[in-house]
Amino acid sequence: MKISFWQQFSSNHSASFTVLGRFETIEKAQDAEATLKTLLKAIQEARGFDQYAYKEKFLSWPEYEAGEKYGIRWEQSLDWIGNELSEHLIRFENNVFLTTALSDTWQNANVMLSLMKHLTDDVYLRQYEAREERLILTALECVYPNDQTGREITDEISQYLRPATIEFSIPPWEIYSSEIHLKYSVTGMVDGEYRDIMKAPFHHKPSTEILRGVIQALYEYQQAAIEKGPTEALAEKAANALLGLQDEGYGFPQELTGDTLLLLARSIGSLASASALGGQIERTGSIIRIPEIAFFRAQYGLPAIIAYLKSKGCDDIQYSFSSVPYASRPEYL
């Protein structure tokens, strides 16, 4: 059986962005989150909760009022607010993420950047836009409990961050993401023609615990396959975990062999909410340092990697941010 994997992302729109505001305390971050939520909800209601019911040259009343209140040059109604505000506004500890999420937008981040700067001086920008692309880099360090655990963490993260594997690998911390999912059908080339490998239910989402078990089993199989170690028992474990999803409405038209399992792992890795674009890790004494890592969506990647480190027994976890032009990106990206 010969299987190949093909995936393509396209967009007719020009930009997406995340504005990150860091606050002195969790309480101040909560206040900012409430302020932003009230504004976004008012804009939603003014448009009748329809993402596309906006007029580019005409502001809704809440947008006009916010522009006047904060002295912001707000000229176009926001074109990226969807029905779920939880996708656009996320708080983690004393950090508030204001993001287009996966919505399309023709707009840059200037209005939201100005708005966040009225709430805190500590602001960072990630923007994908042809003329001004920027990344948010995260630096982390922690104290690990013992040498064996330190080696395990370093080996797992180093393997994931290798350029040869990162693009289609499940992150070691993906099971800790708050946005964990397995909702997309997967198609691959089998014996020279495209066939369904997995059919996902359109409306139903299994519980987070079920999804974590499936993704963890696929992650373990993926790790063994990359390291070219024994895979038979792990393949059986992953196949059984996936077949357990049949009661949740999933279908598996092809036999779950090593090849199809790896295809499914690659599919999950390519869509992982906590994935990283690149990074580095080092271990000195009792401290693990990740001097810089570029999460695709830091609002999910940062909480997930911290939860992963805590699950390994790490403590005294510290982190910081920087925002850099994509043109000056680290060499590993």
C-alpha cells in the first residue's frame, strides 16, 4: 500500500493578527478582558451577530463611541468578528490576547493595537500581512525535578522543533491545549488514488478527555516512528483509540495500518492549535531554557506548553515575550 499526504491552505484575504497585552496583575488583565468583551459584544449586537453584516465605510455606534473615547482613528467597521467571541478574546494569567483567530480580514492591526495600548503599555503584535509581517516570540525557563525528567523534556521538545519534523508533527504539549480537536476528515492517496482515511462528524465534538486520549496515542506512535523504534504495540494502541471514536460518529474506511496512522498524526500535527513555527531548547544545571519559540497561535501554545512542563514536575516557570519583524526572524524559521 502506498500512501501520500497532500494539504493546501489558501485565502482570498490579506491579513490576520494577534495583539497581546500583558498586565501587572491578573486582576488588571481581567478588567481589560471585561472592557474588550463588552465592546466586541456591542459591535456584534449592532451587526445582528452576522460577521459579514458590516459596511466597510460606516462604523457601528459602539465602534464610533470607542474611537471617540480612546482617541483612535477608527475608520472601518471590523470585518473579522465571528459569532464566538471566545475565539477572538482569550485571557491567560495576566495576558490578554485579542485576535482575528482564523477569520479572514482585509484590515491591519492598527485599531486593535491602539486600543490595547490604552489599556496597558506592555503590548506585542503578531501580524501576517504582506507589507508588515511580525512574530511574537516567547522565552521560557523552568526548574525540572530530576535529570531523567530533564532529559525527557529536552529530547521531546528538541525532536519536535527539528526543521525536518515540526511542520507535520503533533506537539508534545498539544493534549493540554484548551482548543484540542479532531474534527476534520482526512483524505490521502492510497494505491494511486485519493481515498477517505477518516470521516469526522460534522456537528458532534467528543469530550476533551476522549480527544486527549486519541491524540496522546497518536503522538506516542508518531514519536516511535520518527525515532525508528519499535512501533507495533504503539500502533495497536493508537488504532484502538481511534476505533473507539466510532461511537462518536467517526468513520475509518481504510485499515488503520502504520502508514494510515502516520498520515492521521501528520494531519493532526498540521492543524494543531498549540503548534510552533520553530524554536530552541537548552538545559543547564537544573534549569531548562527555551530562549525563543514562535507559536502559531500563542493564545493556545503558551498555556499548553506551561501545562505540559507542570505535568512533568517543573516549577518556577517564567516567561516573557518579544515582537520582531518577520524579516528578522530567527534562522530556524
